[in-house]
Amino acid sequence: MLLDTALFDRLTAEAKASPRLRSHLNLHESLDAKAQRLLVALEPGTQMPIHRHPSTNETQMVLRGKMRVVFYNDAREVIDEFTLSPLDGNFGIHTPMGQWHTLEVVESGTVILEVKDGPYTPSSPEDILA
């Protein structure tokens, strides 16, 4: 599969039409795969709760667009933040296992490559920082 502008444009159109303002394309064969690799198109206004992944690291590379990633401590205080854009030379972020984080999409048409260890496990309530 070629990862090109036409594919990114299709995913972006799907994200714009989605109530969640995001769309993804799995690049792994199943939710049980040892590596979860996916393209995610994100639009400004998409809501991503502050969350953590207790059993996997997460790597995100911005392929197009711009987003901000924010790290928090257990008290919901910001401990670090990063603006990611390939045009600015800030290509991605590696989030360690257990790190509270969220993202904010800055630019329409943002597409990222996300990689986590598998198998897929949905977030549980204790992994969302209320």
C-alpha cells in the first residue's frame, strides 16, 4: 500500500465528515497483532481525553499538518508540551508507558503515524484522567 497524498486526503475527508473529527486506517492485520500501526487523520476540535497506556509505549510521527502534545502528572498539572510539525523539524513524539498525555490538533489536514505494542486494549476508566 502506497502512503501518498491521495490516501491522506481521503482519510482527512473522512475525519472532517466524522462527529469525532478523526479517521484511522489500520496498517496491522488484526487487533491481536504484536505491533499496532495506524494512520490517523485528525481535525481541529477533535476531543482526546488526558489518558495513559499502562502496558505500552506510544510513538506518533506527524506526516502532515501540526499538533500539540501535552504531558501531565497525576495532579493534572502540565509537565511538558511539544508542538509537532514536519515543516518545523519536530517530526514526532515517543510517549513512555504510563505517561499521562493528550493532544490538540492545530492544523486542518493533520495525519499521523501511530505505533503501539499489541494486542490492542481499549482504555479503562482508571487510564483516563478526569
